[in-house]
Amino acid sequence: MVSGTVPYAVMALLGIGFILRRAHGSWLAPGPFLALFWTAGLALPPLVAPTFYSSDSAVWYVVALVGGFCLGSWVAAGHIPTRPVGVTPHPFHGPLLRGLAAAGTVTGVLATVIVQMANGYSVTSIFSAQALMNAAAAFSQDRYTGQSSTPLVVPLLMSITYAAAIVAPLAARGLPRRHAISCVVGPLAASFLYALLTTARAGMLMVAFFLAASWLAARVHDRGETLRMSPRAVITALGAGLAVATAFIGIAFVRVGSFSADMRQVIAEKLVGYAVGYMPVFSQYFTDSAPTFPERWGTATFAGISGSSGGQSRGYDDFLPLGPGLSVSNIYSVWRFLIDDFGIVGAPIAAALLGFAATRAWTWLIRRPNGVSLVMLACAYAFTLNSSTQPPFMFTNVALAIGLAAVVLSWPAGAVAVPPGTEAAARTSPRTWPRPKAPTHPRTPDRVRLASVGAPPES
């Protein structure tokens, strides 16, 4: 039951994004990025799962929310910001960043060991494929029936892993290529191990999204401009997304403990629900039970920051069907959280304020680069990347990770630090990452070029 207005809504979002892209100079500025993300977010469900439920009112309300975000973004910056002459990238404390990246890798592994031991499972199961599937399937069953336990220290340890993901792209600056790759991949590998043994994949996705968000923000910090969507950037993004998707699917099979043909069909149906189930579930929520006026005032979207007992610190418990006779899902997208907070009448205004704040962080990072604005922009990108599932700020340990990353990135650099992105950082090693580019020079006039190679000047 696909909404017949979806093509028009997709064109509307694409038009909004294109207008704002002209104003901000790149599809990867916060406003155009969200518009592009939700252009795909509205187009994919009817293409991938045409039998899923959808409603015209919910589709157009999403357009209104994204439009509100983009309006706030345009108010914050009506044109392309530029970095003033003489302003240089903020110098970070390199050893401290690399220490946090390494610590986040260790804490992710340690959290995995602790949660396994607390529930009576052996971490040695990873050395046997069958033992791994048996342990993971049993743990998943215990988790869904409420019989598993998570020691309090585990979320705290994972918060360090999330913080490591935020600083890792910056910690890798100036390192030899192998060390730089280890610095970036370490927190992701630790979160994958945690997801593999506990079958809880949200943490792995959180780390992946924070790595991508921080990398985008770091490019703005270093260059004073937003990355353009070149073919190389698109291919890199698709490759990274494919790797994360492969890990996600592999853990789904480990979760059920089988790779049989019957299980492949079941997993395929579930993956479709994970990928595009947000719109049918949100559509039913919007038409049946969405509040008209504000109720929670931010304690759902920002539960991890507010610490309010009225906030939503985990996924919703009310599952809704994806369509007639189909499976159920509780993935509503960030828009349900925003509506639960501010109601149907207030959510577009809240979205506009979020767009304003995200774009202000973007302009500040370009004009006056510093650690706090970098973390704010990374959070804005992470919000967009998570927007089809749930807001990252609903988790307390994610809020702690954001605060820790902001403190570390704002720490005084000291005399030995080298500002990332400068020529000095690029000269630290002939094999540093990212590889320094050859300087470009204006085109040399023919007469000067001939004289430079010894040719006689013209008479």
C-alpha cells in the first residue's frame, strides 16, 4: 500500500536540498545532507518493499520536518561561509587523542568480556564457529526474554569506545598509514566484537556513524570548507557502508545460530524491515497516536542528556506491523521522538532549531575552528545518519562520550603538538596519512617557462 504522493514528496525534498546546496556550496553541509538523506529515505521503502504500509499525511509531514530543519539551516547561514585569512586549524593534543583511541579499543573488548562472563558465557566461543553461533543465539534469546544482565560498568566502558570513534579520524593525523588505519579501525573492531558476541548491533552502528561523522567534520576543520561529493568520496562512502552492512548481516545469522536456506529467507525479510521499516511504522503512529501538542519537551530526543525518567532511554516497546500479514517493528525514526517531545504542532519548529544549531556549528568550525564546534558538527552528522532509527542523544553513555570527546579535543595542545591538516603535519613522515598533495602553482607564461629550461629568450 504505497502512498501515491511519494514521488512528489521525493521531488520536493530534492528541490529543497538543491536550493540549500546552492546557498551552502555542498551537499554535505548539514541542511542539504539531511535533505539528501531523506530523499533516499522516502524513495527506498516503496521501491524495496511496495507491500509495506504508508500514508500520505505521514510522508508529507516528514517533508515538513526536513523542510523546517533546512529553513533553520538557511537562517543560520544564507551563504557559503569562508575562513578568514590568517586563521589556522585548531592544534590538537596528538598523544592524548591517540591514547583515547587506543583506550576505546581496549574498553570495547573489556566490555565484551565482562558482559559475557556476567551472563555465564565463555569468550573463547569466538574460536569455534558453531560454539559462537550457539552462544550468540542463546544470549540473544536471554536478552529478548529479559533474562540477561548488563553490569553498570559495561555502558561506561562503551562510552569510552564511542568517544574514541569521535576522535579517531583526528588522532590518525600524521601517523604512518598502518598506524593510522589501526587508530581508526580499532574502536570499530571492538564494537564489532561486542555486537558479535552479544548480538546487540546498535553499538556497532553508533561507532560506525560517529567515525563517518567525525571524519566529515575533521575535513571541514582542516580545510575550512565542506567536502564535495566527488566520485571518489561517493565510492569510499559506498565501500564503507557495504562493509558495515556485511557485518550487520553476518551478525544476524549468528544471532539465529544457522545459515540454512530457511533461515536465509527469514533473515532477508527481517533485514528489509530493519532497512526501510521506519516509514510504515511511523505512518501508523502518526495517523493513530501522535500527540498534537508538546508533552515531553525534549526528554525523549535528548533522554541521555536530560537524565529524565520520562525520557526514552531505549527503543519503544510498542511494535506495529509493517503491512497486512507482515512482521512487526519498533523502529520509528527520530521523528517519533521529536513528535513525542513537541507534538505535531511543535516538531517542525524544533526541527528548525536543530537545523539552526547544526549549521551554526558548521559556520563556527569554518570561521573559528575549535574542538567544541567540531564535536557539535560531528553530532549533527551523526543525527542525520541515525535519523531513520533513533536519535543518538537518547543514550546516557553516548552523551558522556560526546562530553569526553569535547574535553579531549579542547585540551591545550602544548609545544610539541602539530595542528592537523597543515604542511608541518604532512611532513612528519613520507608515509603519513592522509598523504600530502603536491603544491599547485599558477600556469607559467610561455616566455618564463622557456627561459627556465635554458631556451634563448625571444628577441
